[in-house]
Amino acid sequence: MAKSGFSKSDVFAAAALLLTVVFFTFPMIIFQGVPEKIKSGDGASVPSYVCSLWNIYQTGRYVSPYTPKGAEKDLRQMIERKGEVGVMSVPVWYVSLEAPNYPKEAFPDGIPVYFHLDGYSGDVHEMNTINHFIGMYSMETGARLERAAAPYIMLIIALMFFLFIIYRGRFSWLLLVTPALFPVGFFAFYAGWLYWYGHNLQEWGMFKVKPFMPTALGDGRVAQFTTHSYPTTGFYILLIIAVLSVLAILARRKELK
């Protein structure tokens, strides 16, 4: 029988729940629909509390040379001055592209784009322009269903952790299988969409490139561009959540014996 009170499995699950809510579920739900409002010219209707939270979540994040000076951590200013606004959740994957026409002084790490579960941040417009030269679809074309569903998926995962803590049934450990496998699932979807982009090149491209598999992890080269693709903060947080989920599963199974 499981012991009463707050057990070791509960501690692991509670820690994973906190990370999930703070870095993914909460900012995703709060910021849901805001990018669409901004693009449609209705940025003035974004609530002030959303602006304040976005400003907080931007601390320590990449600032593009194209960002209006003085508006880096002020969503109102970004909207009014037409800066490129990224989503609020923590970025999971990082891709940068180096080319001779982008000086190292302005772009020391190339043109960077950050992939989030629910959207993008970084120099998305610039990356789309570069991809256009080889006939590649814009970033927003792919994974539309996954990005739209991401806030609800992370909400469900948060609820799974909560249910795991309050429910101690024989098969309660099954609730944490999904978060334990989430990093692997993300990378599989990410690599799959890269394959789709690289094998669906269009005729409008200025440079004719044969269908290819873009680099999912590591460094690569396309035409005269050098690419870098690596996990970033959010992926490591997902890994920590996955490890905590596995520890919670093992602890719960032991407690139930």
C-alpha cells in the first residue's frame, strides 16, 4: 500500500509541475492569440498585464539588431514601433544561419531563430527571407496544428502531474509516461518538419537546390550558408521534467508495493 502524506514521488512530480507551469503552460496560455492581434494591427487591445508579463519573460533573451532601440523589454513599445515580437514561452531549440553578407560585428552568431512549442522568436522575418532564396516555405507554414495545440497539450501535462499527486491508484504512474517521453517526441516532430521543408522546395527560389535534409542537430551547410542547430534552455528544462517524471514513476511504483 502507498504511504499517506506527501511522498517522494509527490516531491518529484511537484517539482516537474512547477517547471511545466512556469516555463510553458502559463506563458503559453497568457500569450495565446496575442501574436495574431499584433499582426492584424490590433495590438492596442493587448491587456496591460500581458505586456508586463512579456517584459519579465524577455529578461536575458536574444535582442535582434533590428529591434527598435529602447523597446527590447517593452511590449507596448515593440507593438507601437513595429518590432518583431516573439512568443512568451521559453525557447526549446536554436537555429542560426551564417552568410557572407551578414557581418560578424552585427551578427556574431549568424541569423538566429528560436523555436518554441507555440511559436517563434528571434530574426524570423530575416530567416524567412533567406529561406525564400532557395524556395523554402516560410517558418509559419509548418507545424500549424502542433503550435495551436501546444498550450492545451502543456495544460493537460500539468493536470497529469496534479492528478498524479492527488491520485495514488495502482496505475497512477501511467499519468507521467507522456511527460517522460516529451523531449523525444519534440525532437521527432522537429526533425520530421525539417525533412518536409527540405523536400518541398518551390520553383520561386533564386538558387536551385536539390531536396535535402536540413541539419536537425549540429552544424551543416546549404548553398553558401552555414547552419547551426542546437537545443536551448527550454529543451534542457523539458529534459529535467522528463527525468523528474521517471523518478516519480519509479518512486510511486516502489511506494505501491
